[in-house]
Amino acid sequence: MSVAAHRAVSEASSVAVRTARHPAVDDLRAQGVSIESFDHLYDTLPDFDAVYEAVASEVLKRACEPGFVYAVPGHPLVGERTVTLILERAAEHGIEVGIIPSQGFIEAVLESARASVDSDLMVLDALALTTDKLDARIPTLLYQTHSREVASEAKIALMERYPDEWEVTVLRDGVAAERRPLFEMDRAGFDHLTSVFIPPVPESIRRPVWDDLVRVISALRAPDGCPWDLEQTHDSLKKSLLEETYEVIEAIENDDPAKLEEELGDLMMQPVLHAVIAREDGYFTIDDSIEAITRKLIRRHPHVFGDLEVKDSAEVLRNWEAIKKAEPANAHRTSALDGVPAVLPALMRAMDISKKAVKVGFEWPSDEAVLEKVHEELNELLAEIRSGDTERAREEIGDLLFAIVNLARRLHIDAEEALRRMVDRFSARFRAMEAMAAEDERALPDLSADEWDAYWERAKSAEAA
């Protein structure tokens, strides 16, 4: 305790502490200081958040008592949630709060861990630790690792960012050090004064994160970087973006998690590369893109990030469209069909156009009515084929395909996926036919129509078996 803090507590009319489980409390009581604690709340309330809320409320109720002091371990502004709550609410109610500092646990822990911090230090609450808060490039100190259960949960999060064998230092009372590999961190002894120090990981063995990807791609685009990457433009990369997207889809359809992991990485490289080029041109950065999509997701999900209640996913979609339509960026859209990219594959574009038309009432009354339209378009196609008018036949094929797309939509079938699966089945059967013909020492161009049919049926039967 600092001299000022000791004097304030010793001269106070009444003193309350969050917990009496601290050596300083025993010393003060031995000096005759009367101290009451909120330890009983830990036994009666369901979790730490509830305890902190109750402590803050009680302290604020007593704030007007002359000579009242609320004392916490270490520095009041370091790792003390109750103080944060008290300061926020005191400001709302016009209550003045005086803060008297003492040395916190951080300096003692760093000294015991023999950790030199000459730039950054990350201090995290083990009770609220998540992987997204971690950065293995920065020395990190976990506090409130007061039990093996808390340490085990923290270890799981840490192992997402740090090597399993990475050495950490477990400290009790801010002084006693025990060094262990990360995977054994939770086997140390823990109490309410335990902290864990995790030193930074060298780049050579550290697991790369998102910032590393941006840095590597930026290096490839540097003047002394890769000649191929330097030549790329937004336009030249369009083909790569599509190819990587389709490779991700292929991995999903093949139910291949390992391949999906790899292909997602290849796909993520593409938007980062585009963003790096845009940054070089002075337009935007990858952080701008991340900000834009994050704010958009929050804005368009008021049922998750706001107070709106929804009944089902259909209502979610209606709200999404309404919010989207009201956004300034979409003010130029005047048609119900706006917003469908013209460069989409034809079947996907037809499906999206069909869905947008339906939203404003352009719909067949039943599946049977759509089937009648399919037959109508088929008959019109046959008539043009018989007339020999190729251009008109092309138009009728388009009409027929669009009618089939509408039928697929009504049946909740994705037309693009349905055709892709059919092509996969055809390819598999055709390859089987090739193999069967080769076994019979037959050349495919020499087969008669009946023989083709026979091999086709054999391939189908083999597939079914």
C-alpha cells in the first residue's frame, strides 16, 4: 500500500473491501482498522458479473457516508471491474470519486517473471479471455486466474495462438514463480492471487494471424517484391477470384475439410490483394472494408444487435431488404431488379432476378401454372426448330430455361446447383462408359446408337449399385 492509501484507510470512518482474502487486510485489522468485506456475495450470487454489479451498487449507496472508503487490491484502475462500474455510475449521478493509488500487481509480476517490457504489454482478464483478444507478438499478463478451471479455459484459448510447448510463468502472490509449458499451465497451483505471464513468440515459430497475411501480401507488392504480384491489377485478378471461389465450392461439395481449409486461405488472399492495390492507389484499406461489412452486419441485424423481435427467417429477410433499401448507398436503385450483378453465371442471375420479381408480386399462382409455362415454351421452341429460324430458337431456349428456373425456385431448388450436380452425374457415367468400352476393346466413335444406350444403362446400374 502507498502511504496515502494506508493513511486514508486508517483514518476512514468506515472501510469496505471487495474481498478480505488479501494479506494487506490482515495487517490492517491487526493495526486496529475495522474492515467489512463483500466476500459473502461470492457465495450467494451466480457469477462474477453479478458480484461486481452488487458491489458497485452497494458502494454507490454508501457514497454519501462521511469518511467512507472502498478498498481494492493493488491499483484501483488496473484489473478491477467494480471500480469501472462505480466510476461510470458515479458520473451519471454526479457523485465525486477520489482515487488513491497503490502499486498494482503488474510490476511485481513482471519482476518475478524476469520479464522486460520495453514497448507493449497486454493485460487481460482470464475470466473474460477469448482468442480474438490475444496477440502472440505482445507480452501478455493474465490476471484473475484464481482456479484450475479458469486456467484450463484460458489455456484452451491460448493454445489457439501459442505453441503448445511455449513456456509461461505462473505467479502466486505476485512473487512465487513456476515455469511450465503452456499445455501444462493448468496443472500449477492456483488461488485468488495467481497471475500468468506469457512472453511474446518469435516470428519464426509464431502462428501467423490476419495482420501477417496483410503484411506478407504488402511485401509481395513492394518495389523489391515479386514481379508477378507487382503486375497484377483489379482487372487481371478477376479470373483468379472466380477460380478460387469455385475451388472452395468444390471442397464443400466433396465434403473435404482439409481441402476446404486450404482453399479458404487461397480465397482470402484475393480480397487482401485487391485491398492492398486499392491502398496503393489511395482509395481504401482492408481495414476500411472490414469496418464497412462489420457495420453493415450490425445495422442489418437489429434482431441480434438491437431490440427488434422477429418470428422467423422470412421476417429476417424482409427486414434485411427494407433496411438495405433505406441505406444511402442504395438510393440510386429505382427498379425492383436492381442489385443483381450482370456478371453472374446465367442460371444464378436468372434465379436472383426471379426472386426479386416475386417480392413485388410477379408470381405464378401455382406450381402447375409454371409447368404449363414450361410446356408452352417447349412447344414454341419446337415450332422454331421446325421453321429453321435459329435466332428465334435461341430466344425460345432462353424462355424455356427461365421458366425452368422459376419452377426450381418455387420448389426451393437452386437451379445452378441442380445443373452442376447433373453435369457431375453425366461426367461420372460417361467415364464409366469409357472404361467399360475399353474393357470390351471397343472404340467409342464406332458404337451404334443401341450400343451407346446399352453402355449408358450399364453405367447407370453400376452407379446405383
